[in-house]
Amino acid sequence: MRLSFSHAAMLGAIVAASTGIGDALAAQPHMTSSLSMLRSARSELAAATPNKGGHRARGLTLIDQAIAEVEAGIAFGAGRR
């Protein structure tokens, strides 16, 4: 899925507001970008039709875990352990 610039900008703003990491975002562009892509991937996977032998559900769980790890890494990098 390709995001238009305006959608990407809006998604970035939502990520910044929803995760509460403020200034840490600017200091960690790769982590922030990864978080944005993971959230986009989760949205796409959630929109997929269910009944994939449990693999879709497992994928959602793994993406949720990855999002939590990236958020923790951003917080750690910002000095919040």
C-alpha cells in the first residue's frame, strides 16, 4: 500500500500524539518510521479477510509485540526506562 504525502504526514502526527513521545520522535527517525510502518502493516492485516488457519491472527499478535518493542526502544532512547 502506498501512502500519499498527506496521509503519511497525518499518520506521523497521529503516531506522535498517540504515543506521547514528543521530542524523542525527531531524534529517532528510523525508529519513528519503523513504528509508522508497523502500524500501517497492522491496519492492512486487520482489514484482510479472516480464516487463514490462524496465521493472520498470529501475525497481528506479532505486530502488536513489535509495536510495543519499538515504543519501548524509543522511550529508552529518550531516557525513559
